[in-house]
Amino acid sequence: MDSYSKLENSLIESGTMLCVGLDTDLAKLPKGIASNLTGMLEFNRIIINATQDLTAAYKINYAFYEQYGHEGFRIIEQTMNLIPQSKFIIADAKRGDIGNTSRSYAKACFEALNSDAITVNPYMGSDSVKPFLEYSDKMVFLLALTSNPGSSDFQRLKVDNDYLYQHVIEVSSKWADYKNLGYVIGATHPDELRTIRKTIPSNPLLIPGVGTQGGDIDGVLSANNGGVALINVSRDIIFAGADSDFANQVRIKAEFYKSKLKWQ
Amino acid sequence: MDSYSKLENSLIESGTMLCVGLDTDLAKLPKGIASNLTGMLEFNRIIINATQDLTAAYKINYAFYEQYGHEGFRIIEQTMNLIPQSKFIIADAKRGDIGNTSRSYAKACFEALNSDAITVNPYMGSDSVKPFLEYSDKMVFLLALTSNPGSSDFQRLKVDNDYLYQHVIEVSSKWADYKNLGYVIGATHPDELRTIRKTIPSNPLLIPGVGTQGGDIDGVLSANNGGVALINVSRDIIFAGADSDFANQVRIKAEFYKSKLKWQ
């Protein structure tokens, strides 16, 4: 099954747009979980068990694993083996380089790790993104307007009458079908999201920034206007509990987000 | 010693601005080297032995290793152990994410792997770059005008009277001292390089795109105007020979580039 169909199925089967972000930070692990790589994997196992019937997707934030070198990278692989096959998996790696190098990053994500989708940075232009799009059964989420304060520095610069992020969407949306190419739009920008949804009603969106980053859920849902989207929550779910019963707290938080982020 | 001093020393001691790029592609390994990860490390060992007195620096292109998952990532670590301590090492990883995530990428590069510098993508703005700059004894090379054809898609968009890449340089050069912050400028753009050097005479530049990508060496040297810079050559050196005597061919190519790219 191609990844776009898997995304649609995950949304329908789970009934939610929730994506759980596995930003597993050793410094924040709850009581009873060892603060080492064994603990990291054990924590992910518990989080996945506690949330798999409540989420459409998981997003793996590569940085939190890479910081421990190849042993951390191995935890990514082991974590992916714990995620049920029906769930959509996003490699949140923010990659992008010249053509022959992007080809290797695409191979890393789609072959070595068999993710359904990867986040890609558009700054280096078409030949840096196309090697990812050549995997026609997989998906790219291209960064457009990100959730962080620094999104104002360059993404919101005026280019002719548009902002840079609008220009990125306009140009790149011609590179591939909506079934292969989605965009990252931060939940912290609901007004811009509303406008973007009018331009690209069909491209899937990955919307991070709800929860700890402060994005407003109702504003985001209204602005998204029923389009195919995953709304990511990381820290607010996975670190919901600090004690040995944390799996229950995680489940309560995930249930809350599942019901707020209904897919219908 | 901080990385900027190490860069200056490497230039002086080696007498060249050459940086050898370890874009080790299993499909291109010479005869006699096994096309697997053991061969990859063995190849890197031979390349490093053949070039270490001819180069100021090595650049490790993460993609070529990551495509083999955690075992590939391990080859990065093992390769770094083969490089003499006096040589400047660049993690060519093109990272960048929201603040807390960039902090982990910085830790990956500067602590887990102890690189001197990392390439960072500016698209996500200040809070995505600053966690790297907080390692005040290390260096960032921020992507400005890259060597690939796609650099025209967004980097050359007009923002007010400047191009986007000029704006990136102007804004970001206020984030840190030139000893911490350099820029990636493709050798395929000598005219733009000349103008950039007038704006930022002191920031170190990482200039890829000479060799296989077709950048003109004399044009680049003239445009750089004697500034602190590393000029990277990857494929044209490391894949100079296809037979079992490839180390000699590699050495001849590296000698050629060393003498063309004199540091004085």
C-alpha cells in the first residue's frame, strides 16, 4: 500500500488526526525508567503501547536519538519495529542537500528505515527535494511555515506580493502530486493556515506546535477546514506523567487529544 | 583549542585551503575494496592516509553513511577516529530544527562526534541556529548560496533590493562572532562570492562545488580575496582511481588541488 493510502486509512481507522511525537528526552524520563538508551527504548515501548489505539501516526524526531551517536540511531530502528504496521510513521529529520546527497538521505529514510514520510527543508530548492519525491509510494512533508519564533526571520520575508513560505508552497506544489507532497505548517499560525488551505486544499499537512508550544487546537481545526492533516503533539503527551504510573497519565492525555482532534 | 584557531592552524600547517569530502559511495569503490561497510571504512582509511599531508580539513557527508542505518552511522564515528587530531573536521549534516531539537542535533555533532563544525540550514530562523552557536568553541557553516542548480529556486528570490541569500547573511551575521559563524557559498557562483566577500570579509567560508560540480578554481580564489576559506573537493579526489592502485591516483589529484588552492 502506498503511504498516502496508509495515511487515509490511519485517519479513518483511528478516527483522529493525532500524531504522537516521540521526542524522547533522557532528561525527562519518568521515575522507574533508566536514564540510558535501554530506558529510552523501554519508554518508547510503553508510550506506543499506551497510545496505539488513540493515534493515527507517530513522528520520530531524529535529533533526540542522533545525539547518542550510532547507538542512538539504533534506537530509532528498534522503536520503528515496535510501532504497529498500520500506523503512519514520519521521520522528522528535516533533511535536504544537493541531488546525489539527498538521494542517500532518501534511501536512509525510506529503505534503511522504511518510514512512510520524511520532513524536508526546502532552502536548497528543487533538486534537493526531488530525490525524496522519486519514491512515488512515499511522502514528503516540506517545511513551509514552521511553529517556532524563528519562522519570522526568513519564512515571512516579502517576495513580490507573497511571503517566502507562500512562494515555497506555490513553486514546490508543482513538483509532485498531493499524494506525495505535504507541508509542515505550525499550529501557532492559524490565520496563515486558513489561507494556505485555500491554496492547497488537497495536500496533506503536518501541523506541529499544539501543546507545549501553545498552538490553539480549535483555531487550527477550523483553519484546516477538514483537509487531510496530522496534528502532532509530542512533549505534552509523552511526558504527561513523572511517576511510575506515567502510562496512565499518557493515555489520559492522548485520549484528550484524540477526542479534540477528531477525524470524520 | 577552539575550532576557529584549529582552522587557522590547519590552513597554515598544510599550506592549502583544500578540504577533502568523504562522500563515500559504496557503488563507486575501487577494485579490491569490498562493497560493504567494512570496505567503506577501509576505503576511508586509505583516503585519509593518502591525503592527510595534502589537506587542511575533512568534510564528512552524513547522508552517505546514514543510508545504512545505525551501522552506517557507526562508520562516521570510526572514520573520525582515523583523522589526525590537527585536521579540521566538518560534519556536513545540513541540520536545523526548532530550538530544543537543534540543541540535540548540536549535541550529536559536537559532543557525541566531536566535530569542529557543522553545516546548518537557515530556513527555520534564529532559534534553530542559535543552539549550535552556543557551543562557542565550535563553528557553524550556515547555508547561504549553495552550489546546486536548485539554489535559484528560493535562495535567489528578491527580498526588497537583496536576494534571499544576502538577507540570510546580513541577518544571521549579527547572531555570532565570525569565529563561530561561517557560510556555505557554492564555487559555482564566483561573481556572487566576490560581492559576499565584501560584505563579510572575516567570516570563514566553506566553498563546495569544485571538481565534479564544475566550479572554476581561479575564479573562486580571486573572488574569495584571501579570506579564510575551505574549498571542498569530494568525488574528484576520492574516486580518482578505479583500480587497486587508486591511492596513488587519489594522491596525485589531491596534490593537484593542494597546489591550486594554496594558503598563504
